[in-house]
Amino acid sequence: MGQSWNGPAVRSIFTVLTKPSLLSPALSIRDLSNINVAHLKRLGIKGLVLDKDNTITAPYALHIHPQVEDAMSKLMSEFPDSIAILSNSAGTPDDTNFQEAIAIEAQLGIPVIKHQSKKPAGHEETLAFFQLEPCELAVVGDRLLTDVVFGNLHGMYTIHTQILTTKNDNKVAQLVRSIENNIVLPWVKRVVK
């Protein structure tokens, strides 16, 4: 299943133009293996909101990417009941009868948060799922306009990762991500100090 139109992300462009700091992650890392769990816990983080495609799996895959297998095992043991996937495809109205979400949960053993609007929306369902305060959650993902803006808009700690692979990736997502990483992120670093 591919991703469809993301109105909330498009609408957020106008918000980030007036507040570019929303695009600035608290932490930028290569992949999940670079997450320092002790540091997160010192910050008061009690739960992880993970993007799926190109953060924990290859695009549209139903198994943890080999590059982050060990890291995911560690994260799941450190946050055993407080880790979930917030995807812009699985668990959304695009996911008929939540078939993709059910398959992901069965294969990965990680809950998928069901939500009506795509990131950067979906915070109400996320907070209801975790039963934690926003400042107790870290959002981890490869996209600035969805994952990072989502977390920053709603007072969560944000961790931006690089992609795991371009294999089977959505061409539009590749283009947008390239613009985000090569044009937007350097601009934000200059503007937000």
C-alpha cells in the first residue's frame, strides 16, 4: 500500500514558514542504533512514537530492517509497554479495515496507533494511546514535515533519522525527503539558533 495525499503536512508548510523552529529536531542521528536510552530517560522520556517506513523497516516491509534489529530489540526491552508506531499509511483511513496495521502488529509485535488524520496531526490519538504527557514522549522518524513537525507542534522530544534504504521507496516521498534533508534542514540550522 502506498501513501496518499497528506493534507495536514501540506497545511503545516504555512505554519513552519512563520515558525521554522518546528522543523528543527532536538536530535539528528543516523539510525535507531544511535539512540542513547539513558539520555532519553534522564530527559523524562517514558514512551517512543516511531515512524515505520525507513525508520524501523524498509518502505512497505513487514520486518525490522537488519541495520536496526539490535537497536529495536533494546528499545523494546527498555520501553516494553510504551512503544508504538504512528504511520501515515497504516492505521489511517487509507488502511481499509486496518488490515495493514493488523499485519504490522502481528509481524513486528509493535502496536500501531489508529488515527483519523495524518502527521503532523494525530496527537490526540497518540496521547490517548500512551496515557502520558507530551513531554514524556519522543517521536522518532525520517521526515521533517511529518515526524519532526508533529513532535515539535505537540511538545514532544523529536529525533530525526536518516533513511534505511531507497529500495521500494515511494518516488514522491524520496523527492520530498531529499528537499527536506538537503535544502530545508540546512536552512533551518542557519535560521534557528
